[in-house]
Amino acid sequence: MKNIFFILCLMFCCFCNAQFFTSYKVKTTQNKKERTELLNLVRAQTGDYLFIVNTLNVSKQYAWFQGTQVRRDGKPIETSEYEDCCHTEALLKRSGKTWKVIEFGSNSTDVWWFGLWETYQLPKTFFTE
């Protein structure tokens, strides 16, 4: 009996501490408004590019974006020889009903966002799935 109670308590603690998120990688009627808002905030940091969304995970408080920039006219994006074209990553935070970009990187040659899950106490899977 004690073992069953212990297991139930353990499961309850895991459930309470878990942070759940939803993928907005694909636009749906349910996420269209918020997804567009998030992408527009990231776009404001990069210029007027379209994005191929590789990852867009959204929780109650945070959103993580990874995408590939694409010019609207389809032409190649020109960058310096020191840039790794054409990826963008951004961490956004919700305050009330408003989203704000709090971490941003574009065309970087390193994985600048490594460890953000520790800084913001988010599950590592939030940044990879």
C-alpha cells in the first residue's frame, strides 16, 4: 500500500512540475493569429523575410522559434563571408497578452542559444522538437 501511495505521489509531482508546450510549426485555424504575431515579432528583428518554420514551440509563458529566412522574391540572400546563412532563432516571452523577443540570433556561426533552457528553466526539448 505504501508503494502505491509513493508511486502516485511521485507521478503527481512530475505532472505538476512538467512544462507543456504546443508546436505551432504548422499554421492552423486555432493558432493562426498567435503564430502570425510571433513570426512578425521575429521578422521585425531580421527584415522583411519570409520564414520556413523549423520549430515554433509555444508554452503559456515562452515561445521558441527556429527558422530559415527566405526572400519574398525568391532570390538568394546575400550575407558576409562570416555569416552562416540563413537561419534565425528567437526566444520570446509573454507578459500578460503581449509577446516580446528576449533572445535573438540570426546567421550566427555558433549555437548561441545553447544553455538557454537552464537560464530560463525550460525543458531542453522545448528547443529541439
